[in-house]
Amino acid sequence: MISSDFRDSIRVDRVDPSGTVKPLPVTFSRKSFGDAYRVADARIDVGDDGRLALIVSARGSPGQGPWYQRVYRADADGMELTQIAELDSKRIGGMVDIAVDPRGDVFVLTTQGDTGGPDEILRIDRNLQVSRAVHVCAGRDPQSIDVDPSAGIWFTTMFGIFRATPAAGAGRP
């Protein structure tokens, strides 16, 4: 469970089997991004191996950017937190999301490029290589992603729900 005050801090909690919320040792502040103007949002997914994948974002200024986007992996207890990608953008972004496929590759919905530009779903493979998996045309406003057992990438936009296969060159067989 992700909690953000959209100003100073983001934290990750878990709910135990009895329904009690317990904090994990995973927190982010404005200083986690250098000296960001405000923390923004975060999303989490759990891989088949039980490891956590997180994308965490922050605003660099009150104006039009930069938009900081960091991707992390951690074990199920939030220990061994490791940054695996830095996907910063020049423009202020919107929704971010993350999904882990059965092979352990991480897919992230990110804001990239200039204002009014397209959004992308990027793949981060087990060797930490980042490649574009899906290009989402500008104005489609993607909201969420998931990956099915056959590595099909599902995402929603303001126009509906879509399934895509990774783009050529995205490192898929």
C-alpha cells in the first residue's frame, strides 16, 4: 500500500493477514530526488518471486518540470531497496504505473519528452536495460498497466482498454 502526502513524503505499508497496517522500511522524501519541489505519486507491483517493484515520482519545480521518475526493486519485506532505473522527463507528468511479468522484467508507464508529447510503456529487463515496449500516442492519457502470463501488456486510456505485444527492438524473442 502506498501513501503520499503529495508534498514531503511517500511511504510503503503492508496489510498483514489480520488486517493490521504495518510500515515497510521504504520511504521517499523530496531529498530522495535531490531537492524536489514536491513528491508526487508512486505505484507498486509484486512479481511472481514475491519481490516488490515500485515507481516513485516527484515534481522538480512548481512550473513545467522536471518530472522525476525512479524505479526500484526490493524484497517482500522492503529490504534491499535498489534503484534500477532513472526515467526523468523535462515535462510535468501525470499517472505512472508499474507491472512485473512472469520472467521478472519490469514494465513502467512513464511520462517522457516534451509537453503534449506521447507517453510510453518502457521495459526494464533483468540486465537493467531500458527499452520502449509500447508507444502511446499523445492525447490518449494512459492510466494503468498490467502484464499477463504470456507477457501481453494491458493498458487503459481515456478511449478504452488495450492489449499490446512488446515493440520490435524491445528485447523480446
